[in-house]
Amino acid sequence: MKKITILIIYIIYCTIIGYAQESISDGKSCGFTHGRLIVSSNGRYLVHEDSTPFYYFADTAWELFHRLSAEEVDYYLEDRLRKGFTVIQAVILAELDGLNTANRSGDCPLINNNPAEPNEKYFNWVDEVIRKAQSKGLYMALLPTWGDKVDMKWGKGPVIFDTETAAIYGRFLGKRYKDYPNIIWINGGDRQGGGDNFAIWDTLGKAIKEEDKNHLMTYHPQGEASSSQWFHNSHWLDFNICQTGHAQTTYEIYKRLIITDYNKEPVKPCMDAEPRYEDIPKFFKPEKGWFDESDVRKSMYWSLFSGSFGYAYGSNSVWQFFSKDKEPMCNARREWKEALGLPGASQIIHARNLLSAYDFLSRVPDQSIILSVQTDNSDMAVATRGQDYAFVYLPNGNKIEISLERIPDAASLRLRWFDPRTGKITQVGEVYAKGSYIAQPVTSGIGNDWVLILEKI
């Protein structure tokens, strides 16, 4: 009887974790049984070793190791698991005085701020958080250090890295975490990778990979830049990420970064790993207004349909785990537990469900689907298609003419509207796959974005 009870509990656990890793569960997943993450054969996506697609939907939790207690980490991870996130992005040597202000257990990460002398107590805590995420089926995208420890520019530093210490620290990290199943490495930390910085970041990336050949790695650049600008041909960089940042409101930044990365050779996966945060002032100026859930959705669908393999969400209060006893950064105006409930975070799952319901690995951007001439980058419709289907994103719900002839070998198409706010799908009808169609949702205006689904019958 006891064995039967244990088996039932295990099956329930598998079901929960399977849902966390594959938003529309196929009943075959439990935890990390699909194997380690690799780049897909077409060079565009991340997949598991058994070719199962990986849906990279991250939350930005830069100060996770630095500011939360064990109980708070559990609370946070459970919330993000329920909302459909698959990855948590966090920094080991944190930005907000992460070297000299201790974590909640009273531990700083390094002895005498020396990268060659890691504090075992602190790294035991990092281990514990990674294992907590693993138990919930979540990946940890780890930044070894924030950029102020390499290049001050802004922040508290101090600068502690040169090529020698970067090599020592990188080998330490690679050796320590190579056998964890839920690691993705993010070199860099909101800094440019060129000039005097290049050798240090390059050394750090090589040193981690020297010890850890099991996990993928990328580079987190400064705002309005991409990892490809410095490291596209580096052997340690498996995929590109950009930071469209918090001071752009139009599609122009996606043309400049995502589309440029998508078209680079050799082909590597690309995505936006730091877009506009929910509840952060536009241009960092409260008088300009605040980014809200509609801005989150717009940045997400613009990037996904332009060639990104995934998306990273951010909340202004959550990345810093702001509470009233802390100095607010970037005009944070609500405590982090309240901010967990902001609507943009709850709408990430709808995009994930949409993408996972169709053939993921065949999807390519295709603006030729849109026949209307578009000149307004603030209201840019964007299209993507895959095997037997296409999606067209209308950021403000304004009508647009689309081609019905871009899905190969389709005689007829089923048209449906997908609501990014709720995930609800509404049937439109069936049409011959000839000529064009005027797409016009039932609502329009700011915050009334829609996705038109075209599906081969």
C-alpha cells in the first residue's frame, strides 16, 4: 500500500513538472528526461537532445540570490511556475552592491572580493536555489557577474576582474555546475563587450566552457545592443541575445537588433533577453509614462514573430526584489510580491500556449504575408509562418490586408482570432487560399492587440 501511495504521488509530481516544461503537456515529460539543451539542426531554436522543442520564456530575477530568503525563493518560484515561465534569469555576483552587502544569510560571495576565493557558504546557497528551481522543472539562466565588476560605468562595483581572475572564476563555476541539468549560462552583464572589456568577457566564457561542455551559453549586452556585435563567432557563444531596453517604444529596435541577428551567418538562435520591463518609466522618466502589460505583449509578439526563439519578461520591482526597506531603483513603486501579480506576467503563458500548439521548429518570419504598406513603426503588423499555418500580429487591432497564398500546398484556410490578453480563440471562418483578406478584429486601439491565425485545412 505504501508503494502504491508513493507511486501516485510521483505520477502527480510528474504531471506538474511536465506541465511546467511543456505548456500543452504531451503526457511524456517528467522533469528533465528529454536530455540536455542543444541548438536545433536548423540553427534557429533550442531543443532537447531528443529534439523536443524548448520554450524559453524567462522571468528576470537579477537579485534572486542576493536579496531573498529560502522561503521567499520558494514563494517566487511557485508563482512563476504557475504562470508558465520555464527559465529564471539571475546573477551570482549581483548588481546592487552584491559584493559587499551580504545575502539574507549574512554571506558575501567572495573572500576579500577576490574571484579566486569564493565563499563556500554563499555558493552553497546558490546551489540550493538552483536545486529548488530544478525540483520545479525550471531552468536557471546564470550570469556569473554583473558588468560593474568588469567595467564600472555605473553601479557600485568594485572592478575585480582581469583576464587572470576571470579565468580562475570561470573554471570554478564550470566545474561546480557542469552536472546540474537546469543551467543556461549568460556571460556578460549589461555592458558592451568590445574594447578593453573583450578579453575579460571572452576569457570568462572560454573558462566556463573549458570545464562545462554540457550547457549552452550566450552574452548579455548593454541596452540597445546584441551579443552578436562582439561574440557572434566565438566558439563559446551558442545563441545571441539582445537588450532592446527601456527607452524604445516602436518596432524600429526589432528591425535593428532581432532581424539583424536573424540574418547573420553562421546562423545562430536569437532572442530579446531584456525588453521593456512592466511598470518601469518609459525612457526612465516617470513624466513620460510607464510601460504596462500592453507594452509587454507588443514587445513579446514583435520579437517572437520577427525571429526570436523565446522571450524574457521583466518587472521593474521583481528584478530588484524591491521592498520598503530598500532603495528603489528605476522608480520602483510597489513591493515585489505585489508586482508578481502584474497582468503582463500572467499573459506570458498565452504566447507559450499559442506557439506550442503548432509546429515550433518550422516557424520563420514572413512579412510578405502582409500586403498593406506600413509606415508607422509604432503600429507595425508582423507575420510569421510555419508548417501549415501562419500568425499575423496586429499591435493595435487596426485592419490590414494579408495574403492567403503564403502557406504552401494549401487549398483552403481556417481563420481564427487569438486574444493575447486571455488566450481565447474565436472562429472567423474558412476561405480559399487565394487572393487576399482584410483582417479586422472586433476591437482596436491601444491595448487591443490581436493575432490572426491562418491554418491549412
